[in-house]
Amino acid sequence: MPDLAPVHNARKTKHLSEIDRARRNSAKRCYSTSDPTWRRLRAVVLASEPLCRDCRRRGRITSAVAVDHIDGDTFNNLRSNLCPLCTPCHTRKTNREDGAGFR
């Protein structure tokens, strides 16, 4: 059977590159986000500090739903390196650090 030339599908290629990027990012994590150890640690942080730290600095009261690594090192799970944030603040911080989105 003759080999067929590969068909380029930009839409599918983009989707696969997003999946590959997500896999690379999760592979760099000390714990995956579904790991029971990370879930317990996240629950402890959110229970001890239930409000978004960035919003609180701005005088707003917003529930925290994400736990962010302040220094960006997912292996550094010291409590002093973990910061509770709301989704918009966490997204802004991540985009700022990764160079994505608007600044």
C-alpha cells in the first residue's frame, strides 16, 4: 500500500499543540492538580485564607478558588509560597508571568 502524504489541518494542529503544552506543564508540576496530596494542601490553604489575597489588597472581598505558587516553582509547596487567589487574579498573574494576553 502506498504511503499517503500527510494532510495539514491547522485547526487540529493548534488543538494538539495546546494539549501538548498542557501535558508539559503538568509534567513539570510536583503534584498533578488531581493528586490527593495537592488537593489536601490546596484545601488547607483555602481554609486558612478563604479570600483572594490580591483583591483584599485592593479593598475588595472575593472568595479564593485557586492556590498559586508565588515564585512559579510548582515544586516549592511551602505554605509561604502558596497564595490564595480568585480566578481573575490568578489568570492575570499567570498571563503576566507567561507573557500571554494583554498587559
